[in-house]
Amino acid sequence: MSILKIDGVDGDVHRPKKFATLFATAAIAKGDVVMIDTGTTTNGVGMHVKKTDADDSVMTIGVAATAATAAGDTVRIQVAGYNEDVTSSSATISLDAAVGCDTAGKVELVGDVDANQKAFAVCVNDFSADSSDGAILILDHGLYG
């Protein structure tokens, strides 16, 4: 039986994370917010990602944990859990705020949450404008196990 570590007894704070290895359809930098690329199905539906290109897209699935230099490269995507590798857009993001994406692979406050705009994370450490000084908790959408 596995033990759920919740108290950091050995000096390490436990921050569970979940990853999926997918295919990039263009170059992606580590820390970019990514979305499913529905225009490419070479390796199966939902198996291709690109840097976000729409505000608060419902197709946003996580943050690139590794880089991809070209289309067809595999890229490791964090699809759930604590992440401090992202960069905020031009606005500050406060603790407990719903977090979405901008059109350039950065995190931002979600606009009007509706059928077309969704949060993919929650802010757990404040962000200054255009910086990577904060942290998010990526919501597990259950798409990859």
C-alpha cells in the first residue's frame, strides 16, 4: 500500500504532479502554456500540442516541462499539479484567482468564464506583471490517465 505524503516530514514539501508526453506541432519552450492542436491527428486525436493561441481556450491542457524545437518532437507536458515555471502576461495575478492563458503561452486572469473561456489552473502564489515569480495549481482534466 502506498503512503500519501502530506506533511513534508523529511524536509521535502510534497507537491504532486502529473505529466503526459505528447507531440509538438511547432516549437514550444519550457514553461509555455500549451493547448491541444485539433488540426493535427497524425498520432491520434489529442496527442498533439502547441503554444496557446487563444485567450482562455477550453483546449488548454497544461504547461511544457521540456522544450520542443520543431514540429514532430515529443514534449513532456505537466497536466496537473503545482507549477512555478510559467510566466504571467502583462497583468498581476492574485492568490486564489482563476488562471487561464493568453495568445502567447503565458498565464493570465480568466476573462468572463463561459462556454468559450475556461480556467485551467488556480493561482497559489501571486504573480507580478510579466514575471515568473508566482505559482499555479493546474487542474486535472482527466484527459491523460
